[in-house]
Amino acid sequence: MEIKIEIKNLPQVQAALRQSPQIVSKHINEAIKQSLLIDIWNKTKDLTPVDTGYLRGHWEHTMSNLRGELWPIAEYAIYVEMREVRHRVGTSHFLKKSVDQSSDSINKRFQEGLKNALGEIAQQAG
């Protein structure tokens, strides 16, 4: 007994699967970029202690494939991050707090990125 299954648009499906690493990377890179520059950066601006405003206003970022970095230009940022906060117990941790408070939004961005990538792959498969 022989069973045959015909896959419609097999060449398009194969081509879409060959393109899938690039498609997924594109959408994940966008999620990384938005997570850094919208979620974390906006939260960080709100939580950064202000004396002169230099630390709050001077940050740089880089993006590469599946990687993004955001850092303050001010060399003293680590000291502000770890310093004891006057009149309160604990430390400043403005950067750690901004990442923690952005985690739900970041997770949603990555879920949406994967969903969009799979949708694009399926669309190309026809």
C-alpha cells in the first residue's frame, strides 16, 4: 500500500524555510531595538537621579545582529547606580529598576516579533 501526500507550493515552502533565519533575525533585532530604546531607555530616564542632568541626558547605544547595548556616557554612572540613597535604606539601582520594570513590555515585544516572523514565513510559503 502506498500513501502519497502532495505538498502544495513545495518550492515556495522550501524557499521560505531557507529564508527563515534571516526573517526571524530581522524581527528579533527589531524587538531588541525597541526594548532598549523605548522600554529601558524611557524607564531609565524617569528613574535616573538628577543633579546636573548630564547622566540622564547622555547615553549611547549600538545594535548588531541579535545584540543591542545601551550605556551611559558619564563615567560616574556606576557610582550613582550603586550609591546609598540618602534618607532611605538601600541603593539607587536606577538602571536595574528600569530593566526590571520593563520586563513585561520586553517579553511582549519578543512574543510579537516571533509571531510576526512566523507570519512572514507562512506568507512566503504561500
